[in-house]
Amino acid sequence: MKKLLIAVFGALSLVSCQQNQREGKPKLVVGIVVDQMRQEYLYKYQDRFSEGGFKRLMSEGFMFQNAHYNYTPTYTGPGHASVYTGTTPANHGIIANDWYVRQLGRSIYCAEDSLVSNVGGSAKSGKISPRNMRSTTITDQLRLATGKQAKVVGVAIKDRGASLPAGHMGDAYWLDKATGEFMTSTYYTDVLPQWAQDFNAQKRADHYLSQTWETLYPIETYTQSTAGDDNDFEGPFIGKDDTAFPYDLSALKDDNGGYDLVASTPYGNDLTLEMAKAAIEGEQLGQGDVTDFLALSFSSPDYIGHRFGPSSVELEDNYLRLDLALADFLAYLDQTVGEGNYLIFLTADHGVADIPDYMQSENIPAGGLDMRFITTQLRGFTNDKFGPGNWIENVSNDQIFFNRKLAAEKGISIESMQRQVADFLLRFDGIKETYTGTDMMRENYSYGKKQLLQMGYSHKYSGDVIVILEPAWLSSSWKGTTHGSGYTYDTHVPVMFYGWGVRAGRSSQYHTITDIAPTLAVMLEIGMPNATTGQPLTEILD
Ligand SMILES: [Zn+2]
């Protein structure tokens, strides 16, 4: 009988676990975006992860192992906007970090807002708001659903990493590169809250910039870093000839952007988490009657990844340190909000390409496109074809913008010009496909890179001709690396849920990162962001 009872109880608890019952609401949602984190890093570095950091999310949470960005370009601004709006740039409007606007004759920045000014920090870093993002975020929906009682706070070193996730109705704080302080803008408030002023008074950025960055463990144990510590592929800091540990930060500070330097070290992650804790305490996040939302973004992995690449000792050290910082933060949430009372999701805004020169050194096809040379060739071609004139108005984000005024004056069809330029560009090594703006507006692509392009295409602001490069090619040839493509190294990112209402599990089904926001909407029982195109992740909901 006793045995039977145990069996029955065992079965019951299994059922309730599988049904994933959610009662009430979480006290706090913590959204974590790790800037430039590939999904594979979770496996690559896991042997030396602690039990309480990434591994805790991997083993006790639900991990989607095959989640991707479903548009191009895979950049930071579009990435954060897409996670939080549940849709792609074609709908939310953040089509790049900066994009050319014909009517203005200049590029605008994704989080720029000329109508607002700095609160704290310096004037230069203060013209920031989420106004260019045209759809609501999951954080907006939470504010709307709770009569604005839910508190929403975004924290990141990068302004766009804080302001886009916090949505149109939340608060956002980012690091001022001139003063090393966290700041906000008049879009949000007129005075920096006392808790933020108190945090800034501690001068934590100064503390970190007085450190020497050395590896956490003996350097010979960094076996995941196949390119070696000192090599020609990585981009050195100004004032240091090599790319080898250690990095004396106080000696490097003045030549490398002052406080900007802290962003290029793992200490940037620690600084972000200290500010996050100050926000939790200052705003009493997770202590009220309704669910609050903390939107965190770790910017430093991106800076480190650009400079040193995915096979570097520096990046390995970043993730080992971030893991410990994350473990500390989870333990802190257990204490302040209570284990089981908070819901976490962790993802990234994009991945990254390997350094092309390094790939070539391993016999993998890769390369750097010389866009200046190609633009010069293109000017020659358009002059020959359409007569003398400045036909190319702008080249940015792998897109060509024509001088439409000139075309109108000369009576030349934009569509035919687009076609001819698109065909011309295919002759260059490294360019794989070209599409025209007319293609993007007229066709309905359902697969391949062209579909990703269309999901990121703006009828108002995108270019006349768009270029897709070969795998592992970059449209720059400087040391270090970048991201932006629709290839797996850029699209495949972690998507993990942990905590309130989430059972442990894994899924290798294909999902898109636009599924995160509608999943949260179902869990929190609030409306989906207004332009959502993603679908709730049924594996963790049903
Ligand atoms: Zn980046």
C-alpha cells in the first residue's frame, strides 16, 4: 500500500510538473540580453562554468537549442527591439543601428531623439529615447495591463541596449562614456533618482579602470581559444603593441576612450549588475503587488568579441567571469525576490562571425569586402551607363541608395537602374546575391536569405540595391570581426527561460527570437506587443 501511495504521489507530482501549472504571477521578470552571444558558447565553455550561473539556467530551466534571428541585419539595435516587440525590423522600424534617411540627407541613430536632453551624465550622450521604435514592447504591454503600476527598468552600458527593451513607457539607464556614470534622458524623467545618484557617487567605473585585467585561471588552461593569446588577427588597444594578457587598464584608459574602456573588459558586466542591484533596491522591484520587469543587457561581450573574436582567450575569460557574475546575481535574486518568484529569460541580440583572416589561416573560405573600392567601381559604372552625375547618394549597411532627384531629372527609371546595378555588383568576389528595393516590395519571399532580408526591409528607409555576402565574408577588412548576416554564426543565439512557471527541459525545434515576447505575454496574461509576428513557445507553456 505504502509503495502504491508513493507511486501515485510520484505520478501526480510528475503530472503537475509536466502540466507546468502557473499560479498567480511572478513578482519580477528579468530579461537578460548578452550582446553578441552565440548559442554554442554555452556548450563550448560549460566545463568550467560554475553550478550557479549559466549551468543553473541550462539544467533547471528550459533551453531552446535551435533559436534564431529571422531577419537581417543582425545588429544590436534591431536585436533588442525584436526580442522585446516580438517582431522583425520590417514592422518595428529599427532596421539597423544607424540608417540613411533620404529626406534628411543623413544617417540617423536608432535611439536618437533630438527633442530630449541628458539627465545626469554628459549632454553628448543624452539625446536618447525609444521613439524610433514604431511598435509596442512586452514591457509596454505590462505597463498598459497594470494601469502603469508595474515598474519597468532597463539597464545597460549601451543606450540602445537599455532604452529599446524598456519600451516607450519604462525607465532606462545607460553608461555615460565621458563621466563613467549611469544616466538617462528627459524622455524619461527630469531628475536622476536618488538611488542612481548614490550609485554614481561610488565611482565604480573608476574602481574597475584601476584594475589590471588578467585571466581568471592560468592562461595555459584556456584550451577553447584556438587562435592563441597573441596573434595578428585581433585588434590591439591603442598604446599596446600586442593582444596578449595582462591589460593594465589605468595605463590604457586615456588612449582608449576613457570610461569607454571599461565596456571592452568583463568588468563592464560587473558594473552593469551593480547598477541593476541598485535599481532593484531603489525601485523596490519585485516587492509590490504586480509583476515588475528588469531589462538587462550585457554590452561588454560585444566589445570584446569585436576586438578579439570568438576564438580568443579574452572572450573565453569574459564568459567564465560573466558566469560567476550571473551566479552571484541569481543568488541575490533568491534572497531579495525569492527563489521561484522571479522569471528569467536569457538570449542575445545577435551572434558574430569568426575573424576572416583566422578562418583563412585554417583553410576555411572567408574574406573582407573592400566597399570603398566597390563604390568607386560603381560610380564609374553609373557614369558610363546613365551619364555623368553623382548617382550614388549613400552606401551603408550593405545597401546602395541612388540619387533619385537626379534620376527624375534625367528621366531614368529607378527600377531599371536598380536592376542594372544589382547585376553589376554580382561580378565582385564575396558578393553572393543582390536584390533590388523593387524586388523587396513586390515579391513575397518565403525562404532563404532573401526572406531574412525582407523581414528586415523598410519600404520607407531601405536602399535601392541590397547585397548579400558569401558565408564568413565581412564588408570590412580591419582586424577583429563583426556581425550582421543571416548565416548561423550570426542568427543562432541562446533562448533560455528559468524560474517562475518554467520546468526544466530542452527543445531542438527551430524557433525564432520573436517568439520570446508572445511567450511572456501568455505567461503574464497580458496583451502581446501590437505588431507581434512570433508565436508562443508551446514547449514551455503547455
Ligand atoms: Zn556588435
